[in-house]
Amino acid sequence: MFFRRSGGIKPAQQVDYAERPAKNGLNDWIFVTPTESRGWILDAICREIGSRLNTSWDVVYNPKTLPGGRVYFFAHYWNYLDHLRARPDLTEQVLLVWYTHPREVPYTIEEQVEAYNQAHCVIFTCTEFRDLWIGRGVKPERTAVVLGGADPALFSGHVRGGGVVGLSSSYYARKNPDALLGLVQALPHRRFVLVGRGWEEYARFDELMAAPNFSYKTAAYKDYPAIYREFDVFLSLAMLEGGPIPLLEAMMENVVPVASRTGFSPDLIQPGLNGFLFEAGAHPSRIAPLVEAAFDLPTDIRATVLPYSWDGFAAEIHSLGEGAAPQSQPVPPSPGIRMRGGVVDLAPTPAPARGDVAILREVVADVAIAAPALASTGASGEIRPERLTAYLNRGGAGNPVMQAFARGTGCRLAFAEDARGAGPDTPVVWGVLRNSDQVVAAARAEGRDFFYTDHAYFGRGHYLNYRITRNAHEAGRVRDCPPDRARALGVELAPWRRGGGTVLVCPPTRYFMEAHDCPNWLEDTLATLRACTDRPVEIRGKPAAGEPGEPLGSALSRAYAIVTHSSNVAVEAAVAGVPVFVAPTSAAAPVGEIDLSRIERPRRPDREAWVNHLAYSQFGFDELADGTAWRLLMEYEGREYCE
């Protein structure tokens, strides 16, 4: 499971929600948080969730014995491990475990895996550590990812222009303070502002404070939004994170993030679109160009994270607890446990052996219950959603999309790496990596249908829009579709351009060329161009993840034409009015030329029907999850082709 909407973690001085305990001492929800977290982040999380419950709840600070309850939310997994060891019968209740990032705990990996597989759900704050524990043996159906978030009313957004590189963090060695010092020294023309506490403990703090372009602030949390409004760029340098929450708060405030690839930063940031990523531990010389590139990024960053709110966050935690409930009422302690004034205490007699738990939250059951009843007939025969299998990839960035699709259709989930052939169902895959291409190849070899999912044509971005095509990697012949979805996406066609001098060549990646059996694409393309035109040719390679590159709009301004295989660059160019030369399989082929020898005679056809057709070939993340995407996809396949 992966949840899109979630909320931020605020210090508890901003969260003063009183518990609503049951009069009989048997609360519906019990929130267990470390004693040292009283009045701080984990305490605040518990109260944000509890305050939105319509039932009894209480917060306890890791007591030796736990109050009776139905749902236990452990705000730290160490507390969960301790209590489960003391009370194996806890599994008769609903157990939710919050997991931020790995820490030293007195349990082996094997012991933790066994314990997590007994929880109803381990709720990870990022995909990185969910994948880590699944790789170690935790069952995927016992996990969920609920990202952190921010208060959109508190962090209301601002127009960038202050010129400040901001950071927000308490001091820990894992925050990589030496990298901060190196960047302050490497970018003397940039002003750095750090808001946090405890940085006086840094061994080189005096050296950092002596830098004329660096300022350090300690402030109450209520003042953070005003401080963030000074920032143009937000810098997160940590070696290890579960979040960090300030990153999302800054993005909500419309600050461009430049972050290490840890925690939920890869879940939120699409490099070059709404921020930049670098490998944790990267040298400041690698990070400095990304900071500079961030100042030039025009994206409305706030718009990319607006779905994340406290209300949505709490609702997803509630759904995990309520959906897994073994019964409708709280239960008294099991035999071998005695009650004292509503508090459970361990009896001296041995606890009974744990019975079978019949309320496992299997993913298939979850999505089958939640999904609407959908069935339709496609172009090559009827495909019912229960006959689909959506394939995840271990460590794959498309897993949230596949999980949303499964929720919306009720189909089963499996891992592509485990597939042997296409399987009995119609496969739905993400991209071509991690064995997805082999699943598709097997379906084709058996004459079977498949659905291919990837980034959208328009409105691309993390958790925004995604394309789905049947039996192809791209949308094919243009179908007659209305203009409503293209208009909603804000697609505006520029007039066809007839100037420009440069032929811009955008080659596919090496892996793409191998997967599509065109290993010499670039060499063959350049040879044809040399034979057919005297125009200057410029090769625009795809920048590495997190690396700055020239904005496409700037490159298109000097282009006579774009030459690519099937990159979405061709779609963007055609919308911008730049003629395109592409492979027949490209989504832009209907408005482009597939014969490169005609480079001096580009096609410039009408594009309205083509744009409408593409807009009906892609779907919002919410549409995937609520079944709208599948319904529209089936309706789309019933539409007539345009002449």
C-alpha cells in the first residue's frame, strides 16, 4: 500500500489535543510513544491522529504495562518490539507500527522481521525503508507507506526571489554538517540561513558562524513559516532520514528542494521538475551546481505537494486501523493477564499460546473490497479487472502507481521479478526495468494483451498524471476524443514554427536502445542527417538523475526540428510548434514525420484531435486509485479512429 495524502509532523507545542479516554478504561485506540518524546514530534503525531478519531483514545508514554484497547499505534518500533516480546498475545488486537528510519535496537534483523510480520501494518515514512524491509523478509501486505506532510494553511506559499538557501534541522552528526560548511565556502555569493537547535555542538561551529554568508537562527515553530518565506532553495544534506518533515514544509511554502537521496525525498522530488536530488554523502562540489540550478527552476513547487495535509494523513492511519480491526468492540485482556483499574498488568502465570489471527490485511482482500465493480469490453476482447495482475518492482519508483491502480480495479499485485512468463492474467506493468520488459515479452509471445504504464504526456510529475496504453508502449492511432481533458490539463498549442536553424537530436538511453532493438540508433540517425541536410546538428542527451540541464524550452527556441525515437520530448516539441521526426511507435508519430530523409520537408498537420487523444490516454493518480482510469480506458477503446 502507498498513500498519497499525508501530513506533517509538528512540535507538540502546536498540538494540544486532549485525549478522549473511555470511562471503562478500555479505549478503542491506544497510542504508545517513547517517554522522552512527551511534548515533541512523536507525541504530536499521535495527537494529530487521535484528535480526528470519532471514538475513545489515549496516549501513553511507553509504560511497562499497556492499557486495554482494540488498536495499538506504536510511534516507535523499538517500543513495539519490547511489548510484543513481553506479550505475544498482543497480536489478538490491531497493531500499527510507525517506522521512520533504521536505528540501533537490541534486536536482530531476523527478530525484527518476525515481529513486523505479526503486526497488522508497519507504516513506513518512505518507500526506501519499506523496500529495505521487504527485501529482508517482511511481507509486502503487512506494510504501507504514508509520507510526512505539512499544514497548507500554515505554510501558505510565497513568490521566490529572496535569494536565500535555507536549512531547517536540529544538530546530529547524520545531518552532514561538514557538507554544509563546504557549501557555504563554495558559494560565497549565496546567503545561507539555518534554523534549528543544538548546532553549537558541531565541532566546527565557530568556523561556520564566521562565514559572512551564513546565519543561524533558533526560533519557535510558530515562526518557521515566516522564516521559510525568505528561502528560495531548501537544502537537506542528511546521510539518513525518515523524512525530513522540514523538506515538505519548505516545498509547501514554494521553496525549491535540493536534497540527499534518503527518506521520502525520492518519493516527492522529480529531479529537474520540482527539485534536485544527490546521493547521500556527495561532495559539496557535486551539490553546488544543483543549488545554482534550483534558483533558475520556474516550477510552482507548492502545487506539487498540496495533496499532503494533516487531515489526509490521519484519515489513512484511521483506515489502516479500522480496516484491520478484528472485532467491533475493545476486548478485555486475554487469560493470563489481569486488570487493575483499566490497566493491563502481566500475571505471573505464562501467557497462552497465540492463536491464529484471522484478520490479516491481505492486499488482494483490501483492494477487492474497496474497488468499484468494473467490467468492460476492450478492442481485443473483454478484460475484466479481476483478471488483471499489476506488477510491482522491488525498489521500483512506479510501485505507488501500480498500487493505486490495484486499489482502483481490485486486481491482484505481484512482483515482476518473481514472474515466470506472463502468468494467467493480463499483466499491467510499469516501465521496462526490473523484469517488466520480460513480462511484456512473454505476453507478446503468447499472443496475450498487456497494459503498459509510464509517465504522462502532459502534466507530468510525482503523483500527478500517468499514461496507460494497451499492447504498446505509447498511444497509437488517434481516436476521436472530446477536448475536455486536454483543456483541464491546460494544453495550449503554439503555431507551427517555420524558423530556427538547429536540428536537435535527443537520443534514447543505452538501455532503451537495447530493449527496443535499435543499438545503433544515434549513429544511424547522425549518418542520415549528414546525408540529407547541411543544418547544424546538436545532440541533447538526457541528464543524469539530479544533474542540472538546459530547460527544454530554451533548447526548443533555437530548434528547426526535433529528432528522437519516442521520448516525450517529441510530444512537448510538437505542442510547442517545433516539427518532430520520430519512430513509428512514438506518441508524436501522428503529427510528425517517420522518414528522417525528409528532414527538409517536415510535416505540420492539425494537432487538435491528437492532443485530445493523448489526454484521454493518461490519468491522474487519484483517478487510478478510485477506478476512474480503468473506466475511461475502456470507454476510450470503444471510440472511433480519426481518419
